[in-house]
Amino acid sequence: QDPVQGVLLVEPGWSGSGCEMSGSKLRFLTLVKPVLCILPEVAPPERKIPFKEKILWTSITLFIFLVCCQIPLYGIKTNKSSDPFYWMRVILASNRGTLMELGISPIVTSSLVMQLLAGSKIIDVDQGIKEDRALFNGAQKLFGILITIGEAVAYVISGMYGDVRELGAGNSVLIILQLFFAGLIVIILDELLHKGYGLGSGISLFIATNICETIVWKSFSPTTINTGRGTEFEGAVIALFHLLITRTDKVRALKEAFYRQNLPNVTNLMATVLVFVFVIYFQGFRVDLPVKYRTQRGMQGTYPIKLFYTSNMPIILQTALVSNLYFLSQLLYKRFPGNIIVRLIGVWQDGEGGPSTSAPVAGLAYYISPPNNLTEVTVDPLHALVYFTFILVSCALFSKTWIEVSGSSAKDVAKQLRDQNMVMKGHRDSSLMHELNRYIPTAAAFGGMCIGALTVVADFMGAIGSGTGILLAVTTIYQYFETFAKESGSADALSVFLS
């Protein structure tokens, strides 16, 4: 069983003291019950969905998302205002000034908060009870809808689409409604895939698509830009051939194509490919624990514990945390630029593209933002060191926390194996959890750190789409490879394409 299938899983083996309803104790989840009847919901399939039909539903979901990414918001006055999510757009699967302005931010944030609340036992939930499971998912969906409304209102009030007085009440309400319904579509599409109609998770699919689109565009974009050195193509590959054809000094043309600043270059593209290869290579690292059935002799198999045990979940959670901090920091700095506490959180400065490309230059937001290239690392090594430490520690902690709240800890895996009448070969049933504890927490923490380290290396090398984005794309694509492999009956994902 894949330990991470998305952001909607919660620890199934935990049962809190409040799981039994009593007249004297009112649980948080009970408050959500009256609202469930009005929340939009995708009905679970009544039959097993064939693999080809799953591909069709996944394609339709992706098509709807891509269409929404291209439909501009009606009623906005300007797109040149400050953009709090400029550095996170690719990872949040959002597109400035379109229906997908919010991207997956609301649903990821709601999942992060609800999972942490459940994991820290602030709210009582027992995933072994069907009603609790439905209430928790309903509460998560409701929270996602409320965050969508909150972010839509915050975007309009903060002046991202022009001054509110210029927009008028009618246009402001219309923009909020557009963002709300687009956010609702994302939540429903994600639920559609999670209910079994499609493949994988909507969140991972949207992120991977957005990142791959960015990489392809920055590699082959035919857009021309006047950089002061003459007209150049934005795409790194097209720029390489253009420079080689038009410049008489071929060595200088090659040097410019590989190392040009402020535009994608061939070195960035090579770094991106290298990170892809590294991540796929590390995906194969795993420990196979031999297991067998207690009642049936000769029936045995293996339980794989991968190095990337929690997959891309640590990066998704870390991205949600950083994106919300960026959003808060930039809004506060815009309103109170002289406040000491606000400046400690983050000082922002407009980039070459104007206010829409503003970046942190001091404060906490600056030190947890990635350096753009190796030159910036040498200029400010303290920034690089703090960023490296932050990524490694946060990924390891999120990974360790995630196995506790997602039903993939040693205790939960032991329960799953016992429920299937399986034991570890050569070990007693009583020592099953002890043996799993030797591998799972280590794989989670070390795997999270490895993902963090690869992210930092990709950022330092200047890989296209950011290190975080590439890690998310590769792990998602590999998960789809594994899904295809399972459906075709192959032993591992790569054999599908090598055979």
C-alpha cells in the first residue's frame, strides 16, 4: 500500500478520548454536520472504474484546469500591482489574473491545518468510524471553501486588481465570486480523482502540469525580449541556436547562451535535467521487508519502505507554510513599511518586472527564500546557510509529523498487516511494530532531508521552475509511472517504458 496518496489521508489507527459521543461533550466535528448537506460533493463510484476510463477522467480534469488557467478575470483594472505569490505561482499551480489566481493554495492550506489539528489531538477524530471519516473530510472541504473566500476578499481589498474605489462595489463582488467558484471547481476536481474516478491526486497533477508547462515554455519560448544587447529569444534552446547563427564569434555566442543573466540559459536547462535524473535514481532506493500470511503456507511477499517514504508531501506542506508567510509579510509591508516587527518578518523590493515581481530583500522572508544562483550564494553565504538549514529541518519535521497523522507510521502499518493476517518473516507477531520502527521513522526523516537537500541543490544550480517545483513534478510523474505499472502488472514503473 502506498503510504501517501494525497493530502486527505489521516491516521486510521488513532482513537481519542472524545470518539464516543456523549451528551455532556460536544465535539468540533459535530458542529460541521449540519453544513454537510449543502456542501457540493462527488458521489463515490458504484462500480470499479476501468483503467482507460480513469485516464479519460484524469484528462478531462486536467483539461478543465488548463482552460481555467487561460480565462482572465472579468472586471479587473490592473495586473501591475504587488504580487505576494510571485515566487510561488508555479508551485501553487496558479496563474496571475486568471480564474486560477488562487490555484491549489486554499485546499492545501485547509488540508495542512486539519491534519495538524488531528495529529496534535486538538480535534477528536477516529478514521476507523465511517461517520467520523465523512465529517472530517466535510470539515476539511468547508475550511477550504472558507479559505477561498478569505483569500479572494484579501486579494481584492489589498489592491491586487486596482484600487477598490476605482473598481466599485459591483466589480469587487464579481471578482470575489469568480475566484470563489474557480476555487470550488479545484476542490471538486481534486475530490473527483480522490474518489477513484481518476488517477492520483488532483493537487499533485495540477502542480506537475504547471511546472512542466513552465519548463517547456522557458526552454522553447519564441517570445523576443530586448535586453540591451540586442533582441534575444526567451527560450533557452531557441536562444542557443539564434545566437550561434547570428553572432560571428561562436565561442562568445556559446558562452552567452550558457551563462546569460535574467533569462533562461542552457546551464539552467542542464541543471533541470540533472535534477530529474537524480530524483528518479533516488526513487529506486528502498528496503523490502519479507512478510507472509499466518494462515496460508507458501503465500508470502514484501512490504517496501522507500527512501522517499512520504513522497512529495514534506515539500507541499513546506510550500504551503512559506507561501502563506510571503502573503502575510508582503501585505503587512505594503501597509506598515516602517514598523519594526513587520520589517523583521520581511522587507520587499520591486524587481525588474515592476511591483508584480517584488522579492524579499531582508527579514525572515528573505532568509527562507532560495538564492537564484551560485553567484548569490557566494555574495551572501549566510542567506544560503539559513535557507539550507530551514529546508532540511522543515522537510524532516514535516515528514516525521506526516507519518503520524496520515496513517503510515509503524503502528499503523503494523495494524494494517495484522488486519490482513500477515506477519514479518522470521519475527514474532509481537515484535512486528518494533521491527517497523527501525525503518519507517528513519526513512521518513532521512528521506525528507534528502528531498530538502535536492531542492536546495536545484535552487543553487538555478534549475528552471525552482528546486521545490522540480521535486514536486518528478515525484508526481514517478507516482503516475508506478500507477501505470500496477495496472499493467509490471514489477516496477520504469519497466513499462523500457520493455
